[in-house]
Amino acid sequence: MGEGTKKTTRPLVGEKSSFQLFERVKRTMPKDDPGSCTDDEYRKVAEYIHDAFYSPDAQARLHPPHVALSHLTVGQYRNSVADLIGTFRSSTQRDGRHGLNGEYFNSPDIRRDKRLIDRIDRQVNFDFGTGGPDEELADWGFDVPAFKPDQFSVQWEGSVLAEETGNYEFVVRTEQALRLWVNDPGKPLIDAWVKSGSDTEYRASIFLIAGRSYPIRLQISKGREITKKKQGARKVARESAALLWRRPKHQIDEVIGSRYLAPRQTAEVAVIQTPFPPDDRSYGWERGTAVSKEWFSATADAALEVAGYVDAHLSELSGVDEVARDRGQKLRAFCRSFAERAFRRPLSDAEAKELVDRQFDEVADLDLAVKRSVIRVMIAPEFLYPDAFEKTASGEVPGCDQYAVASRLALVLWDSLPDKTLLEAAAGGKLATRDQIARQAVRMLDDPRARLKIRQSLLAWLRVDQPSDLVKDSKKFPDFDPAVAADLRTSLELFLDDIVSSEGSDFRQLLLSNEVFVDGRLARFYGADLPNDAGFSKVKLTGYCAGVLTQPYMLVTFAYPGESSPIHRGVFMIRGILGYTLQPPANSAFVPLAPESHPEMTTRQRVSLQTGSESCVACHGIINPLGFTLEEFDAVGRHREMEKGKPIDVSGEYQTRDGSTAHFSGPRELAEFLAGSDEAQDAFVRQVFQQLVKQPVRAYGLDRPKQLDEIFAKSGCNIRSLVVEIAAIAAQPR
């Protein structure tokens, strides 16, 4: 039943309510005489279908979901390796200061006895004029000896935070000799310390993992150029220095802003470069359930890479000098610690013998024994399948269940390994209750890894977690360029972070807030009043602003290059905000009507004309009325009141699952409806759970969605409280 017939091949799928099914049944049954039954009869049939096999609860009863055994996703693998090796290094926390520590020297070399200035620069973007740093320093109010215009140097150092995983292209623009180190303090990423030629821009790429701060150091030196000058002639040129980057998923070079920089140096991060096959995303979130020849090959290659990294940094990581008499004993202890941290728990005696002692007993070369041990650990199912050790070590490792709790909690919030505090809590039996687990989760939310994972979950809820290139019609929108597109993405991310970190952390403010983050470039594009060089700041708008619905990035993403798209915007709201499962279009070759084909029609009129057939109305009857409410925004998110010389019609409606119909005019009224909608809140809770845990919510109990909805409502729709509750549910002993 509901799986389709020869005549009607499309199965009955979706998440319609009993009332909505009643209308469908009344319209289509009996097939030889629709409408011939009474409403009461139709209602009983609809209720039976809904309760017996159609509703999500019924589907869960018929096909009980389960927590699938999963290996680490690609992101979890990289995070785990980085944090595993990082536990053997000293950690430095960001202290709230922003910028890089800048030291200015009156010599071409970095010499402490020649240092004139030691300060924090919020970013590196200076024009020193023709007399060296004097002109810039005078503006700062420093009373210092004059710099030699032909012999000075500057060093900026600290750390840089990566908020996305991927390739970062670092760019230095200067007329001077330079060196730039990123993550590897021993090897410059860019080295032009003895400068020749006229180059003023230098580039190099490096792969970084999100949620971590990387050590960075930039040196420039005036006086190291190799130039051919005429006798008695002196070249006078302007001197400048700028540090930029091109982030993943961005198309522009931008000066590295102060919010990414900190003056304190951090330890190097181990970033694994081995390529892995992509994770399965068919369910809407990354799943580590697919095992292939390519995946096995990647894990083997990555294990070799990790072993090589450990070998190259062995003295630093182990704390063992190469000539120490007891080096063998200490390296065995290091390898045991390495395995325990990788397995997220103490080793059993049998595991210690196999993973550590055997490797040292079989070879005389201590360095080779370490590499063998590391490789054996990195390919072990206990590392690759975080839950596998519960069976392997059960009865052999005291407190195994609580170490499992620590492991799951770290994966949910950090996509990584437990930290020292979490492992100590497990060892002390302090992860036994829901409240104990929740207290750890609250602490872990302050980590940048948790903040960025929550942000990524919200981007997935909004259907923009995999951003595409934003290209607009250059004739219609000549001032929309990659720089504006990049700023729009940043604006949305800042908005999401701001709501989540606010005192109330209120989900409803994601829809109701009248605040937008803009910088000088966006202010100029959208007509706000800010200086052209202004950084991002929060601006309050009035009237038509409605949270994420009117965030410019969302409006631009769900639009055509030259026209708005009520269909794309409506689908985003139906699938994302309201959590509907829509059937794919019956006609896969759907092409929108070109504006030129009906030059007198507004976008609303064209869309209504094209989707008015009976085959389209089943879906477009709920998609279009929602999308139409945003028609007062064009393809680049600018507000408008007229189209084709006609007033914009922003009226819309939505039939709720209980059968009532909500009417609204414009995005503000729609946002107010959605903010108070149980359907929208239910969809948000379900999607955040699945993005964080990477498992279906009903796998943790058929009544779990209802419980979470009630907890979320009682908390005042607090997003951070919801995340803590989700983490506690997923981490508790099974």
C-alpha cells in the first residue's frame, strides 16, 4: 500500500498530516468514482493510512531505525589525528586579544637590540610611505627614534584561526624581502628573504583543518634587495606590507581580519594530507557507513603518513632525547600513551602486548619500532570505528562504558577525540549520569570546534552548507562581484554565530532578528551608511528585515543570475525551515519561462502560469505561496517595491498539518508565523540532531523526537541547551 501501481507509478511519500491525507484521499478515491464517499469515511481511511504505515512514527515501527556502526568520516579522521598528536604538545588558549604581535627594528635583520616598537597590530595592511615605518608610527602617536628608510625590518607573529577545512592560499604584498611561516615553524611557506627583481606579490597554499589556530610569522626586511643602481642615484619608492589569504569556498584575496588573528603563538597542528573517498551524504549528513577498497587504501596510506610525521617529530612529541640511555623504555611508554589516546581509553594487557611490546621486541631499531606501533594503531578498528572497542575491551578495561561516553561526546561536539578533562572524568566515574554528561557538554561548547560544528549544522538546516559559486548577470548587476559574494557568506556566518552565542541563544531570533552584519563593501552595495573601509559590524534594520529569510546571502543563493526565484526560495523554506520531504518534479526537464517570453508579466505571474497545471500543483501549491512572500527582493537581495511597473505582490499562505491555513503578507509576517510554528521547531530539532550525531533521531528511541521537542520548547527554544541535550542523549550508555 502506498508504493504505487502500474497506472500511478509514483509512491505516496512525504510527511503529510492525517488531515492533508484526508484531502488527498477525498480527491482521488475510489479511483473509479472519487468523491462518492462521506467525509467521515474518507477521514477514517486517511487516519488508517497515516497511522498504519505512512507517518514517520509508523515507518519507524515498521522499519525500526538503529544506530549504524560507522567508521570515522573524513573530517573526523583528520580532526582525530590532529588532536591525537596535539595532546603530546603544549596547548595555548586564545586569550581574547586579536591581531598579531608586531616588532619593528631599525636594522635589516631581526635584532632585539635594534627593536624600536613592540605592539599588537590588528591586521597587517600598512603603507609606510617613502621613509619607512616613521610615517605610520607618527599617526599612532609613538615618540621613537627615526627609522633608517633604507634599513629596517618588521616581524609579526601569533596565530591564525581557520574556520573552514580546505586549501588556504596565503598572499603577501610588499616591496621588501620577506619570509612567511604558517603552521610549520621550521620551514617557511614563502621564502623571498634575499629579494631580487621587481615582484611585489607572493603566494603559496596550505591545507588547514577548521576549528584550530595555527602558528604564523611574517618577516619583512628593507635593505636585502639585490638591485643595480647608478652611482650617486637613489631610488625612492613607497614601502608597504599586507598579509592576505584566499579562504576555501571564497573567490577573492582579502586582508586577514583581526577576528582570525591572535598575538599568542600556538603549537604546530598535524594536518593529514592523504586523500580519502568522499563520505556518503545521501541522508543529508555525512555518514561513515560505506566501506570500499578505496577507503581501506586511504586508511593505510594515512597510517603511513601519520607514522612518518611522528618519526619526524619524535623527540619533540615523546620528550625523549635521541641519546638518552633509557630511550627504549621511554619510547615504549610513549607508544602506549599514543595507542590509549587513539583508542580513547586505557589498553588491555593483550592490546598493549600486541600494539607496543611486540613491535619493540621484533626489531632492534627503536625508531622503526615506533613507526610500526603507530601504523598498527592507526589501522586498528578500535581507532577507525569508535564504538567497536566496547565489544573488544568489555570486561578487560575498568569503566569501559564511561570511556565510550567520553568518545561519543567528543564526536558529537568536536568530531574528534576526548580531551584530557573528559578522559579524567571517565577514569573517575564522573560520566555515569545524564547531568554529569551535560556538565561536560556545556564546558565543551566554548571550544572553537564546537562553535564551528554548530554553525555548520545551521548552514545545513538552511541548505547552504555546500555553497556554490554566486554568479549574477553582469549587465543587470555590474557591481555584484566575487568580493561582494564572499562578504555575503561572511555576513551570514557572523549572524548565525551571534544568535547562538547570545544570552538567550533563541532559535526564534534566527527568523525574527532585524540585524545584519555588513562591512563597508556591503554597505555600499545595499545602501547602508558605513565608511567604505569599515569592517563588519551589526546594523539594525526596520520594516522588511526577517532573520535568515531576508539575509542577503540566502536571497542571492536562491535566485537566478538575473531574476528572483520564488520556487527556489519556497523549496528552501519547505525542505529546510519546515522539514518537508518533497517528491522530485514529475518532469525532470523543467525549464523556467524566460522573462523575455512574457515581458509584461511579473515573476510571480510567470511562475503561476508555468506551475498551474494539475501535475504541478500538488507541490507548487505549497512551494509558491511561501516563495512569493520574498518577491520584494531581487536576484541580488536588494529591496524593491515595483516590478515591470507593477506593485510587488508579497501575499502568501501555508496550510499547516492540522488543516488550518495561515495567511501572511511579506517576509516579516511569514517569519513571525514560522518562529511560532511547532512544525518549524520540530524540523529544526530533528535536523540539528542528525547533523551533530550523524544518525537518525528515532534510532535513539521512537518517542525521542517528541521528547526533544518538549525540552526545546521549555528551554525557550535555546539552541545551546538543545545541543547539550542532544549530546547527552547520543553519549549515554546504550
